[in-house]
Amino acid sequence: MNNPMNQSITIKIAALILSLTILGTTSHGEEKEIKKGLKIAFVPKNINNPYNVIETGGSMVACKEMGVEGKVVGPSDPSASSQVSYINTLITQRESAIVLAANDPNALIPYLKRAMDQKIKVVTMDSDTAPEGRSIFVNQATSEGIGRGQVQMLAKEINNQGEIAILSATPNATNQNTWIKFMQEELQKPEYKGMKLVKIAYGNDEDQKSFTETQGLLQAYPNLKGIISPTTVGVAAAARYLSTSPLKGKVALVGLGTPNQMREFVKDGTVKEFALWSPADLGYLAAYAAAQLASGNIEGKEGETFTAGKLGSRTIGKDGVVILGPPTVFTAENIDQFNF
Ligand code: RAM
């Protein structure tokens, strides 16, 4: 029984079983550790848009869960030139990662490349740069689905007939411009031949400018039947304008809005439906992606997977894109179930 030879065989078998178990778990993608001492900075398009506050709020929740030191910095106007000085400062502060909602697809690339050259990981969320400016883009949903979905929503309300306009955010916003491209493609379909896009206006994600632009659209195009506003700031301002105008209920308005900003306009009949994803979950997912990159667990390559706390496992797609999930459509029936 106490034969030392037997004992050594038993120990070797035990070690073998243990190593097989560890290998087994690894090949099934166990939760890889987040490095200690990471510092991640979040730079939204601008800091005074309620959408961005909710989004980066989600990022901070994720940082807390992971034991990461997170902070939010950024300009008050959604322009790329205003984001530059924040990026430069974050490079000097030697952050582990920068998570950015880009106000322009190209203008920030030299600065982001400088960050990446200095081993700072770069992730975009909400609004992308060209792929060479970052390792991962955390997209809210497929851009194609968002863009085409907006046209389909409006078409339903106006029976596929009439002049329509788009009230966008800033002229250079990567996300809105990508969605608009897919809206224009969707409008080429034969079933929409009775709909005509007469104007794309820009409210610059400023409440007052979006309000005035809505007024301008309605005055310039008296036959306008519908507006698509794929920005939470724009759609809320357009709804506020329409809600006190004689055109309330006559000109349809759809878009991407937060339930809390849109609730009163759904209740008073100005707006029938609009869509959005959870901005907090978007910020949360981007924080996990950045921390996993900065921990060396992923590189941003297609097919890699990583875990993102309560959102579970995510796979990186083509061009380093990670998708949050399909948006929710809000109507009078379900809006009170949401509070953000
Ligand atoms: C605004 C911003 C943001 C966009 C949402 C839908 O808050 O432009 O980038 O994703 O709208």
C-alpha cells in the first residue's frame, strides 16, 4: 500500500487530470482575468447630451465591476477638433485604454494612432472612426438594420407616400452618416417610389438648433409628410416643435430617442413610434471590450470572443466590430416599461 512507486504514479495521474481540466476549461473560453491597475478613459461625442450621460454611466458601472479606474472626459460641443485635446491629454496621462465616440471618421486618426503607438488601446463606441483608428468598434446594432428600419417605420405611418426629410446630428458624425446611407439605399426599393427625400438638415445635436431646423423644414416644404431624426437630441427637439404646432399628428416623426425624453410626445400623440438600444449597455460593453484588450486577452481580431459581465460572451466580427443587439421599438403600449 505504502509503496513509494505507487504513490508517485498516483501523484502523476492526479497532476495529469488537473492539467487536462485546466486545458479543457481554457479551450472552452473560460473567463479570462482583467489585469489589475487598469485606467480607462471614456470620451463621448460631447458630455452634455443625456444619451451620452447614460452611455458613459454604463461604462462606469462596468469599470466598478472589473476593478478598473474609469473616468469620463470630453467636450461640450460634438466636434472632432474639440476631442483632440482630450485625446492628447489622455496619452500624456498614460491611460491603459481610450474609449471614444468619434465625431468624425478620419480627423482623429493621427491622434489615435499616436495613442496606439504608445501601447494605449483604442476602442470606439456609438460612432466609429475608419478601422485603422481603433482596435474594436462597439456598434449599437447593425448600421444597415438601423438605417433601413427607420425608413420602414416612417413608410408605415405615411402609407409609403409623400415628401420626407431627415433631421440629423452633425454633418460629420460617422454613425448618423452611415445610417443615412442605408436609409437612402432603402428608399431605392420600388415600394418606396412614392416617397421623396427632399432634404437632410443638421441640428448638430444641439437642442435649439434642432428645434429651429425642424421649423425651417416645415416652412420650406409645406407638403412634407414625415421626418426621420436618427439622433436622440434631434428627435426630441422635433417632437417638441411639432407638439405645439398645427401640424401635430399630420407630419409623422420617427427616429432614435430615449424613452424618457420622448414619453410626453408619445402620450400626446405627436409621435407614434421610435427606436433605440440601451445606451447604458452600449457603454458597459465598450468598457469590457477595452479592459479585455488592455489585459491582453484579445487583440480585436475577427472571431475572438470575450466575456462582458452581465452581457455574457461576445464575438468580434469583421473589421473589429462588436454588436450590442437589436434596438427596441417604443410605442404608447410599452414606453412606460422603460426608464432611461
Ligand atoms: C445622439 C447621438 C448619438 C446617437 C444617438 C441615437 O444622442 O448623436 O451618437 O447614437 O443620438
